Amino acid sequence: MKKITLLFIVLTQIVTAQNYTEYATGSSTDIDTNHEFGICLMGGASENDNAMIWFLEKANGGDVVVLRASGSDGYNNYMYSELGVTINSVTTFVIDNAAGAIDPYVLQKVENAEAIWFAGGDQFNYVSFFKDNAMETALNNFVNIKGGVIGGTSAGMAILGSAYFSAENGTVTNAQALSNPYHNRMTLGYNDFLNVPFLENVITDTHYDDPDRRGRHSAFLARYATDNNSRAFGIACNEYTAVCIEPSGRALVFGEYPTYPEFAFFLQSNCTTDFMPETCVDGQALTWNQGSEAIKVAKIPGTETGENYIDLSNWYDGGGHIWENWSVASGTFSTASTVNPNCDLLSVTETHDLQISVGPNPFRDSITIDSQHTEFDAKLYDVFGKLVAQYQNQSQLKFSGLASGLYVLKLSSEGFQETFKLIKN
């Protein structure tokens, strides 16, 4: 009995170094596992246990690193011993500054991890400490090369989209954002920090139990559309709700609905030719109306089993959706019920009259084309429309160094063109 007691006494070690504090629980020996990619987004209150179990199972018994800029070891025992999922270790780093983030020991732990979790707090600390340095590189390599599972809650969720609200000048209220979308607190970053598959062109938001969050989130998307001349997307969670994104792009929603009103929200600019805000300029109230259909929103109840979902490879397939139109007229935010918009993220036209198949999908290192045509061009595009690979008359396409995420394969020859959406694991 004394030996068992001693084991648990030494299970968690605290190491304070200059620029960071480390809390280590479990084995100190690193292991490699057959881990799996995934993304876990939580709304900012206490963790959803079922979603966290999903997150830990993706690590497949490996090592978890928790990154935070305040607090202590609150996640260690919770992840290591309270959820019934066997993992090798949990290491929390409380980072004090950018020097702590790029400490070689911290970077090595991030590189060796199978799962990385961002705690809540002040997201500007994460932007200040992790952006434009070796930690940013390590995090992007972890997601896109190693293919680990990543997630966060509150501020930790806020930084995971390719676009993000940095809170550099403090938080911004609904009234401030809608009355002036270029208010000095509307500090947004675009495609310059984390590059997480399925979160391209996405701005996340949390604590959505506060209805004011919907208005400011709409202003975030209006700014993105205006500043980038592109359709904008958003994912948000009520405080006790979580979104878990599978390698296929299926975003599962966890919560305790119908016992509690726990929802996730998936926002997208309307898929019409004219989707831009009518008035989005400095010093004037926002108008993004477009016939009261500026933003199409899937409101999805979170359940204990996560059976309700939306497919982020097209942003409309799924189950459990409650569709809404959101709009803003002269700074006034409005919602109304609607139906599935059947929008297509990449606006590609697919034809299915030819006997052509491509697989597997999702794929890892290669895909096979089975076609009646022997001469054709194959072009692979990323989610931003950039050509990343091109082949001629090859039925076996092999890829190296390709990041996980959504891609479009276009096959063409004289008299035909076929388009396929593919997921790279």
C-alpha cells in the first residue's frame, strides 16, 4: 500500500524555469503511437467530458502537452486519470513570455506530443508569445506534418482559425463592433499564424450563451470578407458545448441537449455572387444585409454522443441542423429562420455521367484513378485554389509533404472535365 501511495505522490512534478513553469504527470519517457489527426473546440466553461475523451483517444496512448499563459496544472490529473483514457503523460507549460515559448526544451516536448491543448485565458498572450517564432513553426508542423490532434477552450479556441480576433486592445463588445467594424478594439489577424486544416477562412468565437456574441462575430466575418474580398466562415460554441472535427471534416457537436440549450454555430457568407457587406468602413455602422440573408448559419444541438454534425468539406451536409439567416442593417443585428442553403465551399461544378472513380477518400500518401480515359490531365488544388500538384496520364498519383486538409482534384481531357473533393489525412 505504501508503494502505491508513493507512486501517486511522485506522479506530478513541478519544474520552474526562467520564462515558464512545467507540471509533468505520468511517464517521463517519450513514446510514439499510431495517433490520429483531429480538432477539438470548446466553448469556454467547464470541459465537456465526452469531447475530451474523443480528443484523448486520438492520441492513442501518447503524450499530451497543455499550453497556457496563466493558471497551473488543472488539466493534468483530469486528462491523465479522471476520464478513463490511457495516455502516457500530460505536461502543462505555463508560458510567461515569448522566450519561454521558444525554449528548446518546450519546443521538443511540443514536437514529441501526440496531442496539444490550449487552455483559456487571454488570447493576445498566445498571439504575442507563439506567433512569428519557432513555436508557431512547431505547432504548424505538429498539425500539418505529424498529423496530431489539437484543441482548445475559450482563448485556446479563439486562436485556432486561420483568421482570429487577437484582443490586442482588449475585448470588443457587440455595440462597438456593429457601430464601427474598424473600431480600435476590432483587432483581427488573417492567415498569418496557425494553419489548421478545415479552419481556413474561419474565425472562431466562444461563450455564445451571451447573445451579443453573435453580432460581434458577424462583424468579424464582415471584416474578413471586406479585407480579403472573400467569403468568410465562422465556428462558435455555447459555453458547455464542443465541436470535434474528424479527419474527414465531419464536425461532431457535443453537449447535453435537450437537458440544456447547448449549441454550436457554423456561419458562412451567403453563397451568392454578391455576398459582400454593403457598408463596412471605418467610422460607420455596419450594414451586411443582402436581402436579410447575408450570413447562413447552421445551429446544431450538442448531444452526449455527438451524433449531430456538419461536414466541413462542403459546410451543409450533416444532421440536426437548425438553419438561420443572420444580417445587420445600420448596426442592428437580426436573425430569421431559413432552410439548408446547399452552399458549396469551393463553388465547383461536378459531373457524374462518366465512369471515373478516385480513391481512397480520405487518402494518406497516394490516390488511384480508375477511368475509361487513358489520356488526361490531373491537377490538385488546395482550399485556397492554389495549384499544388499536376500529372499527365497517370492512374497512380503519389504525394509527398502534402499537408492534411481539403483538396480539389480536377481531371480533364478533350471533351470532359470531372472534379473531386478529397481529404488528405
